Amino acid sequence: MLFVAPLFLLAAPLDAADLQAKTAQNYERYVALTEAQVDLELAQRNPYLWFERLPEARRLADEQTLRRGDLIIERLETLDNGQPIPAPGALIHHWIGTIFVPGATLAQTLAFMQDYGRNADYFKPNILRSNIVKHEGDDYFVQQRFYKKKIISTVIDVDERVHYHVVDSTHAWSRSHTTRVQEVDNPGHADERPEPEGHDKGFIWKMNTFWRFEERDGGTYMECQAVSLSRDIPAGLGWIMSSLVANLSKESLNFTLTTSRTAIAKKPVAAGN
């Protein structure tokens, strides 16, 4: 449900860009290292959330921010032996955000997260349609159509695999990765067609998310760590676009978390949850 597309402010149509094999390989390396760090933190168990690992003064301030209904967002970067991981011709976006849903149980939060068939209702207009292709135990195979407009617009079809794991009655996590990302040419018309994967305008090529959920303090904390890959900023626009890239990525995470908080708060809690 998270859509990071940092190039939508370009007013003129973009030429197609190619996802280089080396870039795709380096992105997978980035994700693997990120996942290893997430696994290490989950194994340590306490503290459970990212912000809970911050110095006490910062942690207490963030907790107050969350409890009054705001969210916290930080940019992250995974390094390989202390060095940045290059992405030739592309950009890796890595953000983490947390929000608190007062009154929500862990079970209620997970029920909302797994209600993929209604994402087009919850997250409109960013999601035009969404459905569960297959559900096997803790694994969901989902197809979604994303829409984004900021001066120019694009429609992108995504296949995604999501895995959930319930740790105990108050802790759970999930992670997802895209298995297909295709921009759609002339969407909504009889002659609509998907662009070739990795050869398109490059708004989004790959995406991974790492969620954690913790029920405490009379509600549930939702944390999303999102990693995505897009084309690089075209030459000559770097100084204009650099801050906008960060802002749009941040806005997408903000929208996902705040929309989720509002939707969960409106859903009735089932008996026994």
C-alpha cells in the first residue's frame, strides 16, 4: 500500500529509462542487508520498535509526539561494510515511520492490514483497485493498481507478496516485496497495455516494506520501514529535484500511516479482541 514515486513533479513527459542489471543486483544487496538488520533487531526483542532504541530524551519526545496523534519519520540508509551501496542510473529511497492508534488492539490492526480487497476504499485515490490473488496461511499474494498525479500522472500495476508473523498477543511483524511492477499506458481504455518491466519512465521499479506492530499504552504502534527503487533524476534537474524527492517519498509514507490510523480507529473492535 505504500507508493514511493519521487519524480511526479516533472511537467514534461519523460523518456523511457532502463533498469540496469547491476543496479537491480545492488538493490537486492541493499534489501538483504536491511532485512538482516531487521532480523537482528527482532531477535533482540526488547526494545521492539525502532524509535524505542533511541537515546532516552529523544525516545521520550517521540513517544509524546506519537501519543498526541502525530507521526515520526526518519530517513535511513543501509551501508555495506560502512560504505554506501551504489545504484547506477537509479535512486534508493529508505524511510521509516511510526504512528500510534489509540484504542486499537493488535488483532484489530492486523485485520485491517490484511483487508487488501478494500485498499481501494481506504487509500483512494492513490489505489484504484486491489485484490487478494491467493492467501496461504501467513502469506498473501496481492495485486494492486496505483495512481499518482502531481502535474503529471501515472498508473502502475503491482504484484506483491506479503508475509505476516505473530510473535505473541501484543507483538507482530510483516514484510513485503514486489514481484511485478509495470507502468500502464493509456489506462482505463480498451487499448491499455503494460510497459515492459524495467523499461519505462522509472517512477518505481522495486519496493520492499518491513512493518512492526506493538500493542501497549492503550493502543497499537504501527511502524513501517520502506525501501524502494526509482530512476535517477534526469541531468540538469538535480538541484531543483533533490529536496522534492525527499519530500514526496516522505509524503507517501505519511499518507499511508495517517490513513491507516484513521481507518483503524473507525473500525469496530470485534468481540474478544
